[in-house]
Amino acid sequence: MASAAAGSQAAGKSRKPERKVRILIGKPGLDGHDRGAKIIARALRDAGFEIIYTGLHQTPEMIVNAAAQEDVDGIGLSILSGAHNYLLPRIIAMLKAKKMGDVVVFGGGIIPDEDIPKLRKKGVDRVFTPGTTLQEIVAYVRERVRPRK
């Protein structure tokens, strides 16, 4: 009887609980409007994700360094400044250089429809435009972002 209990305890210890998915929410560039990013961060937090919010005026280097330090699984970037064609691919290239190419990068903001296919081709997993519901963003993150190994 005692050995059966010990065996079940050993089996229970071998199964490590899966950690929460960690998402970094960043505001790259000079854009000073962060209300939308904070709303997304709160919705994802309320849905059970661990959120790291970097604040305003982040350089690509600052975002990638924070992502590495925090061991994130995904990065959500809010861009309203029009610099998305430079900033998003730059962040993806820097992640790849740090051997973090498996981090899922998604973005949102004022991004023209014609730019979305180019961004997807450069590695942005998904682009959310104005009018996207919080439920749609949460569902996307649940489906697409998993804890990294």
C-alpha cells in the first residue's frame, strides 16, 4: 500500500505544471498613445496570460532585450505612428539573431490593409486593425501562442 502511494507521488512529481503563457506588450517608436495597448494588456491578463508591459517609446533593442530577459512566448506590438514597416521586421530580425525566432510576434494599430501581407511575409504572425474585438485577440493568443521550450 505504501509503495503504491509513493509511486503515485513520484508520478505526480514527474509531471511539471505548464507555466502561464508570457506575453510582452510593447509600444515601439515615438508614438505616445498607449491606451489601446493597456486595454489589450488588461484583457490578456484577465484571460489568464502573464503580461509584461514595456511602456512608451521603446526601441526595437529595448523590446527584444526585455523579451529575452522575461523569457516571453509572444510579443504584441501597438503602432500608431506609421513606422510599422520598419519597426516590426526589425524586431523580428533581432529576435532571430538572439535565437528567439520561435517567439510569436503580432501587432496592431493604424496599419494600412496593403501593408499587412508584406508584414506577414516578413514574419509578423497576425496584424489587428481598428475594430478588432478583445475577444478575437484573446482567442488568437490562446490558439497561437504556446510556452516556449
